[in-house]
Amino acid sequence: PARAPPAPPLPGLPQAALHRRYRWWGRRRQPPWARRCWGGGTSARRRGPGLRTPTRPSSWSASAAPRRGLGSSRNWRRRCAGRNGFMNNPMEYTTLISAWGKRRSWQRAIATLLEMPTHGLAKDLIATSAAISACERGGAWEHALCLFSGLSQDELRPNLITCNALISACAKGRRWQWALASFAEIRRLGFEPDLVSFNATLTACDRGNQWRRSVSILEEMKETSLSPDRVTFNSTLSALAKGSQWEQAAALFEQAEGLGIRPDTISTNALLDAFRRAARWEAAVLALEAARRRGGGPGGGAVASAEGGAAARPDVISFSTAMGACKNGGAWQAVLALLHEMTYDQVKPDVISCNTAIAAWRLGQQWQAALLLLEDMWQQGPNPNVASFAEAVHACEVCHRWETALQLLEEMGNDGLAPSARVYEWAISACEKAGSWESATVLMEEVRSMMSSEPQPPPPQQQQQDQ
């Protein structure tokens, strides 16, 4: 039997106290006086002695209300409840679970699903699929697997939507093994994978650095009647890039037009990343120029895409990745040329591109230019980080400028940046090359004090000896 409700609040009880006292009253049927106190609407007129209707915050608007899902936690059940004030059918529970999923509150979505049997309602497949989707949005792949495995206990047969939600949850959790197992479960249940199934599985393989399985799944998709889209293309291309398979990535990029896909910025960045990992700076420069032409030419606007929207021009990530390929290939002049092209295309450099340019000046033994670029970052942005100072100190070490290296270490302390052990190593090397042994000794003492002040990891537990 249900517990007897507590006595109604006295007239004049503050609204905050009423909320604290009956915040979780929605778990059971609400008495009429509670429904009157919690009524809806934005009106401020009284509904009972001493009680006011909760008002909607002024920051809400008609366009912002759908993005907040069910709104505040005060009336989330009332919005899904029927006219009698409580939920009495599975459709209302499914609506509530989906709303919690949109707010990435997977714990409350599961709790709402588990409340259905306590109210005499059997868990159906639609409500369970909504709970699995909520776990997918919240990144709780373990709970999504538990809900999926519990379908057999509830005598429910999964459908394609349920399997796709489970694959997406495993992909977000970087569990490519479970994603492949769920993908195989689709055919075992007698269904045919759709585009969502293939894309979710390819995303899981991409995040798990499984480029061979990505290629295999793409070939399997070509044997069906499905047509790959940009998500399919970009996921496979990214997996090939992470596997340092730049030749296969370039070949797949050339097949984009045959597949009816117009490469976008994400596609270009994935291809450039493959060239960067393989230090193929010539191919990276050519790919970047081709992307600039597809985007309307240098300094031009975007060209309309066949799939709708616009073929975006290369962004700051595209230029930074191409500059990284040139740096890895030892072409420091090409790095500086791309930095100039960024200004011409009205793309503002970020800290990664600036650090790559400082490293290029180091390769060219131009320590003055590296310091000038570091000074421009101070004045115009972006703000330099530890990697920026590290590259500048390394440039001074290559050119035997130990005084400047020590000044950079001091500037790092003034900016609140803690030099790493690698930065100290380069500064000590600069002092040794210049014959300044006293400064090198002082720096070594600072490194020792820094290492001694760092918290040491706890010792491993001693194994018990066999008696």
C-alpha cells in the first residue's frame, strides 16, 4: 500500500520550502491540493492561501523553451502528465524519458523507466529505446548495454532503432568491439543495417583507430543499395589518417566525386592530417590549394555544394595541419609561406599555427624572427602557451643564445607558466654550448628542486608472502 501523504503545508509557507518538501512528490500520485499549489502557466495570481504559482524565468523565450526540454525540475512531471495529474500510460513515460535524454540526464531517464512496473505498466520497446538513446547522449555506454541485455528478460525483441542507439552509445564510449558486436546483432535479428547503422559503426572504428575494419565496413556498404554520405566518407577518411595510411586516404579522397560526395572542410582536414603524420608536405600543400579553389579561390567566398549548403573554405585547422606537415618534412620556408597565405585568406592564426611557425624559424636558425613572432603573439594574440616558449627556447638553444633563453624562462614565470623539464633541458644545453657553466648549474638546481616538490606517486602495495 502507498504511504499516506504528509499534512498539507500551512498557509503562508514560502514557495522554496514547498519545493524542498515536495520536490520528489511526482513519484506517486499527487493529491488535489498539491496540484493546485504547483499549477502551471506564467501568471502570478494566487492559487490558494499564501501560495503563488511558479513563474517562468524571464530568460526563457518561445524559441528557447524547446531547447530546455521539459523546463525546470519543478514541473517536469506535470508537463507529461494527463488531465488527472499523473502519468497513466506508456506513451507519457516515453515522452518523459526522451525529454530527459535531450537534457543528457540519463540517470533520471533510467529511473523513469524503472518506475513503470511500480505503477502497473510494463516496460515496452519504445520506452527502453528512448532510455538507451538517453544513455548514448550522456556517454553511459555501460548502462546502454545493460538496458539492451535486459530486453530478453522483459520478453521484448529489439528493433533496428534500438540497435542503432546501442551502436552510437558504444561509439561515444570508444568501445569499438561492442559496436561491432552490436552491428553483427542486427543481421542476427533478421534486419538489414541502414545508413545510421553503418555510420555509427564507422564512427566507433574511427575513434578506436581501427582503419582496416573501417575499410572493410565501407566495402560491405558498397555491396548494398545504400549510398555513402559525408559522415561515411569523413569517418573512413579520419580512420585512415589516424592509421598513417596516406596513400589509401588520398585514393579515397579521389573517389569522392564518384560516390556523389563533395568534400567539405572536415574531409580536407582529415586528408591533411594523413599527410602530416607521413611528413608528405608537398602533397599537403597541393591538397590545401585544391581545397582553396573548391572554396571559391584564395580570398574568395564559398561555392554552393551539390548536397546543399556551401563547400566551406579551409579553416585555421586546415592551415595548421598543412603547416605541421611542412614542419615534419623539414620545409620551413613552406611553413612561413602558409602563414602568409592565412593572412591573405583572412584566417586568423591560432596558437598551434603560431607555434608551428616558431618551430619553422628554429629549423631555419632564425631565432630573431622566432622572438618577433612570440612578441606579436603577446601584443595581438593568441596568447602564447608553454609550447610557444618551448619552441622559442629551443630556437635559442640551436643558435647558442643562452642569455635570451634565460630571459624567456623568466618571462614564463612572469606570465604564470611553469616551464617543463624539456624547456629546462634546452636552456641548460644552450648554457653548456656557450660555456656558461654557472648558469647551467643554477638551472640544474632549479630542476632538482622542482622535481622534489612534485607529489610522488604512492608506493605499490607489497605482495603478501605465502605462508
